[in-house]
Amino acid sequence: MRSIGTETKVGIFVVLGILVLTYFTVRVGRITVREVGYRIHTHVESAAGLDKNSPVRIAGVEAGKVEQVSLDGLKAKVTLHLPFKVKLPEGSKVFVKSAGLLGEKYIEIVPGAGPGMIPADGSIEEGGPSTDVDRVLSQLSSIGDDIKKVTHTLGNVLGGEEGQRTVKQLIEGARETAMNLEKITKAIDRGEGTMGRLVKDDTLYVELKSTVASLNQLTRSIEKGEGTLGKLVKDEALYRETKETMASLNQVARSIERGEGTLGKLVKDDSLYIETRETMKEAKVTLANLSKVSQQIEKGEGTLGKLVKDESLYEDTKRAVKSITKAAEGIEETTPVTVLGVVLGAVIAR
């Protein structure tokens, strides 16, 4: 039997070494052979920290890999590779997350609730912006600066004798307030004052209990339909009468709307409005004339104006009234003789 030559042994050893090296390269260097599956695409605001072969997780469990990251317009286009057994419902969202503050980035997919499934080479939307570590650190730095400013201001305010005096006054005020509260608490506990009586006096509880019992009795009476309020609540006849009254009012309103009856004519007849308007015009003219006559009387024009303004006419009228009064008195004295003559004349004539 021919023995294996030295060259052959060296060749076999080299082949085995290459196979072992390839295996460890795939395991350690994360250079994977293309698995069977499908691709989906997404666009994210920032793909910082995402690399090829970054994990894709669903519910925290790794379910695929990032196959490619490229720039598409002003957004990052990320191609995901998922096995066929992983099906994503429509409406699913993609989030770029970090395993820690400084940890690796990965894709988290939150499944949707759509009726269908996202097909191969389909697209999935980003659910929200990713957390940028640099942005977080910048915000923390600005917060630190603000805190530094506040502490510096407090140091300036509280520093020195005046600041110490202010702090001392605040502490003394708080101590005094605590003592006053303690006094009030003890007074209440002893039943002093309005609050103390409310806490310690049992009569208030008894009266409140009696009031609640009365209210319960009143409620039961109303429920039984007793009394005026009970009848209002329970009597269906009142409901029917109210309904009939509302129906009658609606009928009257419709009659007025149609212009029927006196009120309907007042509402719908335009001639009444026209007549009223004409009457108002005439009244306005009459008032204007009366105003003009009043002004003429005030000026003493015309007979009535002279009667109002001429004082001599007043004196003449006064003397005439006196003369008439004297004449009337003379007639009253001669009346019996005249009446007697008339009576005798009548008798003689008969």
C-alpha cells in the first residue's frame, strides 16, 4: 500500500486550515452568508450608528439584519432583510433605537394592526425620530449651564450678611408658622372655636344625621307621588296636559305664521305698518305745527299770543269781571219782584 506523500499531507492540512479559518471569520467578523428571506425598505431621519448587519428586532427579539444603508434624497434609506417566516402586518412602524446610552444602534419594528401583510420589497414607515446621543449630550450640557447659572444667582443672593439674614428670617418665619399651626391643632383638639366645635360637638353629627333622614323621607314621599312635588314627578296627567298645551301653542304659532286671526294680521299685514307709518308722519307734522304755534304765542303774536303777553288786556278783563259781578248782584236783588209780577200776570190772564 502506497503511503500518502508529504505534499498531499500538506495540501490536506492547508485545506482544513482554510475551512476552519473561514468558519471563524464568519462567526467572529459577522460576515454572513446570504440567508433565505425577503427585503423591505424604510426611510429614517437619521441612520447614525446603523451599519450593515445591525440587528432588526421585533418585541426585543432579533428577527433580521440591516442589509444596506444609503442616502435617498435628504433621508437615509435602510434595507432590511427578514426571513420568510417573519410576516409584518400593514401599519407596522420602524424605530431606530440604541442598546444603551453609548451602545450599538438597532432597528425595532412595532407590528401594526392592518388586515394585510407587507409584501417583499415593500416599504415601512418610521414611527418616530431616533435618539441622537450627541443631541442628548448637548441638551444635558445646556441644562448643566442653566443649573450653574441658578446656583450662581442663589450664591449671590444668599451670600454675605444680608443673604444670611434673609435665610435666618425665612427659618424663623417657618418656625413661627409651625408653632401657630401647633396651637391651632391643640385648640381644635380641645374643641375651641368654630372648627373645634365642628370636630368635637356631637350635636352637629346628630343634626346632620336627622337632616339626612328627613331628606330620605322626603325622597320616599316624592317617589310615592305624595305632596305637590310628588304629583309633579309622578302624575302623568300633568305631563299630558303640558304636552297638549305645547301642542296648542304650536298650533297658535303656526296660525300666526300663516297670518290668521287678529294677531296673525298684525304680524303679517304690511298695510297696518304702512298706515302706522303714515299716521306717525301726520303726528310729526302736527307736532311741528303745535311747536310753531307755541313759538308764536311765546312771541306774543296773534290773538292768543296777545292774550298771553299783553298785560293791559289782563287789567281790562279784570275790570270787566268786576262789572259783571256787580251787575249780577243787582239782578239777584230784583229777581223776587220780577218773578211776582210774572205770576200775577199769568193769573189775571186766566
